Amino acid sequence: MTFDGRLLYKARHSLDEIRQKNEAELSRRRENAYKRNPELQRIESEIKNTMLQVINSVFTGKDISDIKSRNLTLQSALKHELLVSGFPEDYLDMHYNCPKCSDTGYIKGEMCSCLIEQYKKEQAKELSSLLNIGEETFDSFDLDYYSDAPLPGTGISPRTNMEFVRDTCWTYSNKFGASSKNLFLTGGTGLGKTFLSTCIAKVVSEKGFSVVYDRANTVFSKFEEEKFQKYEDVSQAKSDINRYLSCDLLILDDLGTEMTTSFTVSALYDLVNTRLVSGKKTIISSNLEPSELSKRYSPQIASRILGEYEILKFTGSDIRLLKKKNIRK
């Protein structure tokens, strides 16, 4: 499982803010307690002193049994003074959102579950800015917009075909892992390619995998910015390209809508080939038919996509137009 460095940084920053907020709250409680009972401050100061003595004893070899005894006595006195002052026993303790890692995000060098959950939130926020993550789910994929009439030459209706496509995408997202296939979603405009891509992105990201969604023209523009250094600061383009190449699942949407040049063909080849070699999974959606890939791009690209990707054919009528007219099949 690969974590997106940029999103992981944001997740860590969020935990830092939580920790700082809790530290500020502890300072407020201390100030409040010391005003009501100055003895509390004196006892806490002595407790800190005993702890320093214990640390120093590591270097001096001094027996610490008396220091430990003194510390326990002070702890007991502190609890007593808190109670008689009307405070709970843990009033002067640091309160963590995650006691397991003390809000650091790590336990013995391993990521804590709280950091992973915060990472998932950051990823969901990122995807939500591009996709309708909240509303588009497999359960809300409406097959009633697809005709029951068999297509000429196939004997299979759009509805039957799209039920298979939906179920395949559902299985893919729920069983996503190192052994998952790559997908090529092909079909005309408004048939549900982006909808089901969104559903997959939502489920896979919730499992903790790094998911990057972007449109083909945006992806190729980042490669162009980095290659030709079109702007003074190309660090963002480099960062985005690294995300495209290293994420667990890349969803490349609307392939074929970009202006095709020798550079975009080269960039697409590098992207597809690099991810295949590294075992990273990719979903490509396109209005292009599989037979058009070789003509539009190159035989090498067509060979890799047609040979290494599972092809899901989307059939039917433009759902957007049918919804606009409030027509169901």
C-alpha cells in the first residue's frame, strides 16, 4: 500500500494541530487550577523535579527507590488537592485524542490507526473536490436508464451489459489489491464511465489505498510543464507526476479528448508502461473504441492497454439527456 506524500503531510499537519490544541487546553486548565489552589503548582513542580532526578540517576547509577517513593507520595497529594479544589483527578493530565500514540501518529515507528484515518479523510476531501463522492454509489447506479432491447449483432441488451459492468466494478473496488487488473472503460458520452469510476475511487480510497483521479488533458499538461519547464516553479508539476506514477490506483478520465501530439503520445506511453512495470493499477476511461487506440496513439500503447487491461464496454443512450427529458427505458 502506497501513501500519497502530499496527503500524508496534510494528515500529519492535522494531527499536529490537534496536539497543539490539546496542549493549549492543558495550559488553560493549569492556569485555572493554580489560581484556585497555588499548592497544586508547587506539587507539580516537585513531581517534575523527581522525574529529573530519575533521569540523572541513569548516568550516575544512584539508587532511585527513595525518589520513586517520593514521587508516589507527591502524585497522591496532587490528586487529593485536585479533589478538594473541585477538580477531577486527571484535570492536570494531558488529554489525547488518541492515547495509543499520544497524537503523534506513530507507534514505534509504525503509522498509528489515527493517522491512517486522517489520511483517508484528506484523500476523501481531495477526491470530493473533483468527483461527486457523496452521492454517486453503486447502489444509486440506476439501470432503468438502459434499454432492455438487445443490440443488433450481440443479442445482449444495454441493461444486461451494464448490469455486468456495474457488478464487475463493484467486485473490483471491494477486492482491490496487488493482484487486481487494470481497467479500460470504453463507450460513448454519458453512459456512466465517470459515475462508476467515482464509485470505485470512493471504495478503494476508504480501504486506505492511495487513489489519484485526473482528466487526461490535465495529466498531460503536467508532463508538459515538467518537461519544458514552462513555468519558473515546476515543483508542483513534478509532485503531481510522482503521484500519477506511484499511487496505488490512478484513474485517467476522458482519454481521447486531449489534443494529441507526439509529446502526449510519449507521455501516455511512459505513464502506462511505468505503472505496468511497477505493478500499480490504472483505470482509463475513454470515448474511443479499443480499435481506435492504435490509430490515435501508437501500436505500442494499444498493445499494452488491450493486452494488460480488462475492457469494459459501456452501451446505451446518453444518460444525461435521458435524465434531462426524464425518460427511463
